Amino acid sequence: MTTNPRNGFVAFISDCLRWAFTGGLGFKMYLAVLLGLMVSGALAYGRQFQEGLMITGMSDIVSWGLYISNFTFFVGVAAAAVMLILPAYILKDRDLHEVVIIGEGVAVGALVMCLLFITVDMGGPLKVWHMIPGIGLFNWPSSILTWDMLVLNGYLALNSLVPLYILYSNYHGRKPVGWKYQPFVFLSIFWAVSIHMVTAFLYQGLPARPFWNNPLLGPRFLASAFAAGPAVIMMVLIVIKEMTNYPIDQNIFRKLKRIIVVAAVINLIMLFSEVFKEFYTVTHHSLSAQYLFFGLDGHDSLVPWIWSAISLNVLGTLLFAFDPTKCNPKYLMVAAISLFTGIWIEKGFGLIIPGFIPSPLGEVVDYSPSTPEILITLGILATGAFVVTILIKPALVIEHRFREGRAGSSA
């Protein structure tokens, strides 16, 4: 170990980059696919930058589409890292403590995607300066958008710097000093809840959109996030367990499964409550829900999407709740993909688009994403997967070596 901290940090970064991009043929093909999607997304965004948002499927009526739908969903995925941090640091759960770093890597990738989705939805990166505190002009403190930008960037900093310190310490064979990072870990628990609640308040506080004026919107955001987020983390853990020699105890999958089941059941109960409210006593405020679930004035493009989402939600919840295989990885992967996909559709298209239909003037306009919109979205998703990969891969090497060194010292 070098005595020069600067040289030590340079070596740490150099080794992390080397480990991140080292792998077999399958891993290199995976990176090539991600790179291809990122390039195609960048090219499509170049066209959008030149011609404007007119090349998307959005309109004056439906002004938020695929970008904001994905932003809303992945804010929840980022917040779900707290479901590992809470039991690991508050309840001192040693099993989940072993994979907290992986959960925080997923959170960082999700937050990067969120910020990119906001950037492309604004029309161009030259407008982003309006969103920077101290430079842009904010309507402080009444603007919920201001709060959203603060909590998103703050949560990104917490989920980046805390794991960086822990990994840097482990890289040099030192145990991290608790008082240097644990206060920020506990702060991130509060911050995780706030990023998703503030996002819910963005919609809930718009009086002209009765579909979003629902007191259950914030709590349901958290319930769906605490189901979909751990499902994503479980998928990552299954891939790590099957494709690497990194040890992941079976108890971790059992505990994650319990968290997912509880959150997914609560999410379904809240969904039923919302549907009951909309259709038991039908008013003109129920038109958005009618458009979503059954169609309105001959417009029914979202009907197959929402019923597919609900079916996948129920299927994923049941697969997790009644697991005859006792945490078989392939079975859990199918359950996680089902639940993740269902919540992704329902929390995206099923939440954002109906809020605009019908318009305050009663106009009904169907929305479908354009080809450039889809390519840009796939590019951003690939960027998020790339970030998660280059963060988690060296983290696994460092953690594995640190555990082996600790076990050797104990022996």
C-alpha cells in the first residue's frame, strides 16, 4: 500500500477502471450492445436537438410522455436502496449489509437515468442551467420542482460518496471509520423517502389534473417503489450469483422476497382503493380513469397496457408470495421481471398519460411515442445499465478481496 494518499487514490481509480472493463467474450458483447444503444440514442437526440420536441409523440395536450414516465418510475427504483440500508444499518442485518453496496450502485444508475430523462424532456441541455440552484431562477420555496432538483442531486451525492469512501477504505485493507460515513447513511434513509414523495407532490399539486389529485398518490409511490426497486436489485443479484464467483447467501434472496411481497400487496390494495374511488361514484373527474381502463370517445390506446400491467403486478406478487421452489434463481428472475414490468407500465403510461386526457377543455388525444423518442429512451436505459455495471463490477472485486483478507486475518 502506497503512503501517498494521492497516489493511492490514483491507483484505486486505475484498478477500478481496469476491473470494470475486464471480462470474457459474453461481457464484451454485453458492453457492445449497451454502447450501440447509447450511440443510437445520442444520434436520435441529435435530431431532437436540431428539430425540437415536434419529432416526439408529445403534443400541446399530452406534454409529458415516455421521458417523464420513465423518470417517475426510476426515481422509485433509486429510492428503493433504502430497503437494504434500513435493515442493514438500523436492524444490524448482516446478510443485507453484504449487498448494500450493490443496492446503492443500482440507485446511482437509476438517478443518472432520471437526470438524463429530465434533460431530454426539457428540449436541450442548454436549458439545464435554469435548474441549477444559485444560477437558475427558482420560485423558492413554493416551487415543488425546485425541491425535486435539490433532493435528486443530494441523493445522488449521498449514494456516490458514501460507497466511494467505503470501497476506498476496503481497497486499502482498512475498516471504514463509522463516524465518517454512518451519519450520511442515516441521512440517506430520510432522503430516499423524500425524493419519491416530492416527485408525487409534483403531480398531486396540479389542480387542473383531477386524476393526480389523490391523497394516496404519495404513499402509493413509495409502495410501488419498494416493490419494483428490490425486484431490480434481486435481478442484479441473480445475475451476479449465476455469472460470477461472488458469494451471495440464499438468506439474502429470502429477505428481499419478503420485502417485495409486503410492498407489492400494499401497492395492489391501494390500486384497488383508487379504482373503487373512481368508479363507485362516477363524476366528470373520473373521465381520465375511464379513458385509462375502458377507453373514452373511441380512444382506447392505453386499455391493453393498463390491464397487462395489472395482470403482471398480480402475477409477480403471487409468484413471490407462493414460491414452491424455495428461492430458485430462475423462478425468482421470472417473478422479478413480471413485477418490475407491471409496475413500470402502470406507473409510467398508466399514471402520466391519463392525467392529461381529457384536457381541461375536454379534448381527447391519444399519445404514442415516436421512433426517435423510443431510441432516446433505450439509449438512456443503456446508459443507466452501463453506469451500474462499471460501479458494481469493481465493487465486487474489492469487497471479495477485503472479505478474504479479513477471513485470513481471523484464521
